[in-house]
Amino acid sequence: MDALKSVTHDIYHEIEQTIYREARLICEENLREWIDTLIDKDILYQAVNRQLRFRKDNRYTGKDSTYSLNENYYYLEMRVRQSESPMQWTADPREIVRHFINNMEVYEGEKPGEYRVFTNCLVVRNRRIYEEMTYSYSRKDIWRRDGNGQLRLLHRLCDIDERFVTGKNLNFML
């Protein structure tokens, strides 16, 4: 990895506010506004789960992680349309989802107008009467400016801390 170059305070603050806005839109179920205003058409939206084994265990030679999400704009758009459908019974009654984002670092990206953002996240999700799930993960994002100067998410890689996701589904945005 090349040396990371920090951004100015103003850019850091702008990205921080954009990420907080993104979390609010997701928590308020404003996914149409989320995808229309914050997501780049070239998005790659991924989540991985890692194998958790002893470091000295070299018997297994396969990959250390597997994708639980690996989506582009088309699939995210389908998820948004699904959430808008009255047939979306898995989210009825309404879920309560809260994103907590911290330890944010922002650096210049490989291209002008791109930014690399590292965060740690905690999501608490309440479904129905007694179902509460907590998800902990790190995020590596690339945000870039579009032709109008707006920040848009180009790539997100979530590294989920659980080996197996124990929640009922990942039917929400990380």
C-alpha cells in the first residue's frame, strides 16, 4: 500500500457529514434518496466474512474470506425498488436500524477527486417484538466527486466481524 496522504480539514468535514447523512437516510428508510444522491453508477458494494482459525493452522489453503454481498448499481437499485414495494413483508412491521460510525480516517485517493475513507461501524437492528441483532464491521470506502462536484460512493468493502452472520438476513444497507 502506498503512503496515505491526509486531506484538508474542510474535505474531512465534508466527507464526515456526507457519511453521517448517508447513515441517517438509511436509518430513516430513505433509500431512494440515498441511491439517487450518494451512490455512483459505477458502484461496487461488497461485504465479506472471514475464516477465523488459528494463525499456525496451515492445513486449509483456500481463501480467507467469502462475499456475503457483491453488488453493483443494478442490484442496489433492485434492493431499493424491493424496499419500496408493499410486498416487502420481511420489513413489516418496520425495522429500527441504527448505524454508529467511528474511527474515521480520510485520505486522498489514487485519482484527483477521489478519497479513501476507513471507518469502524456498529449497526443495531430491531425487528418485530424481541429480535435485536448487532453487527460490527470495518468499512473501506472510495468516494469521488461527480461532474457537479457532489461526493458519491464508488466502492465499499465491509469486513464483517462475524464468521457467520447470525442475523435473519442482511436486508439492510451496511
